Amino acid sequence: MQALGVSAGTKWLKHYSSDQSILTVGDGDFSFSLSLATAFGSGKNIVATSLDTYEELNSNYSDAASNVRELERLGATVLHGVDAKEMNVHADLWPRLFDRIVFNFPHAGFNGREDKVDVIKSHQELVRGFFAAARNMLFRRGEIHVTHKTKHPYSNWGIKQLASESSLTLLEEAAFQIQDYPGYNQKRGSSWRCDQDFAIGDCSTFIFLKG
Ligand SMILES: C[S@@+](CC[C@H](N)C(=O)[O-])C[C@H]1O[C@@H](n2cnc3c(N)ncnc32)[C@H](O)[C@@H]1O
């Protein structure tokens, strides 16, 4: 894959274009990645990943198998068992670089009330580890995108502070609207309600650059 260069026939969906090499992380049932690939008419520049193994994915999400099949038909690379905190050394990712690395609604799992200090700490560990790994996987001027709820208790995660610990600078905080991504179904992503959606409420896509 090449670093970003805009060509004739480039297709866009919100922040993303068919010319960008895009890595999606922790993508639930893969409906976000498929939304991008469908809009571009191609997934050839997309690497879509889940923490779940393929078997876990299929027992957790009713649409995962068909989403993965369609992504692969469109030419995307689909990888399973990819831990966001160690993805820079994953055998199928190292030493690849990307223009955009996207983690929508990172969440370490439901382990008690979301306002409990230790629960927030577990989410922070995930996001901290993701930033540290992702910063090593960017082309020059590449961007890391995290979509996250902005109200209490989610605002207590301190996304910008966690990014700054990995020397990432906020370029933009853009309002997130799920309607911008046709076919995307945001998933709870753990517990017996894994395949259910959740109320999005107020949230933003935080866009970070190195430096
Ligand atoms: C709230 S769900 C959001 C899922 C998906 N991004 C979406 O928007 O529908 C949180 C996701 O984070 C993933 N996750 C949790 N820990 C992870 C890790 N260490 N590495 C990669 N993904 C992780 C879960 O598997 C789950 O898919």
C-alpha cells in the first residue's frame, strides 16, 4: 500500500477516501469497515480487524459472517485475533503503515458500573495501549481516529490526555453522526448482549496526528 495520494475517481465517505490505506480496529461485526468498502466500491485499501477469533465473531454477531464475506469479496484484508495494544507487532501487520487508523467506541468490556474508577481504568488501559501501538503504524501525516462518547462518565476517560502520553496531538474533534456511515451498526461488543446496539448520544470522532 502507498501513502495517501489523491487520484481521479477517488471516492469519499465523511473523513475517509478510497485512496487512503485504512486500518480498522475492534470493529464489532465489521459493519463499519463494510460501510467504507461499499461506499468506495472497493476494500483493497482496507485492513479490517477484530479482537475476536473468527469462531468467536460468528457466535457473537449474527451478521459478522456475511459482512466478512462481503468485505473479502470487495478486496479487503480481514484479520482476527488482533489486540489493539499489540497490533504493531502482529505477524500480519508488521511492518505495514497506514494513512488512517480507526477505533470506534473502544471499550474493555462490561465489568461493573461505567463510572467506577477501576472500570474507567480498564478502558483507559485499552485506549492507552492502542495509541502507543497505532502511533508506530502511521505514514507521515497519518491520522488516528477514535470515536467516543463525550458525556459523563465517558468524558472521564481523558482521551486527549491518553493520546498526549503517546505524543499525539489533537487535529480535530468532529461531531459523529452514524447516518454518515450507511449500514454501520454500533455494537456493545461484549457480554451476552454483544450483538446489541447502544444509544450513541453525544459523541465525537477525535482525530490525532503524531507530534
Ligand atoms: C463497544 S464495542 C464497539 C465495537 C465496534 N467498534 C463498533 O463500533 O460497533 C468495543 C469493541 O472493542 C473491542 N476490543 C476490546 N478490547 C480490545 C483489544 N484489546 N483489542 C482490540 N479490540 C478490542 C471489542 O472486541 C469490541 O468489538
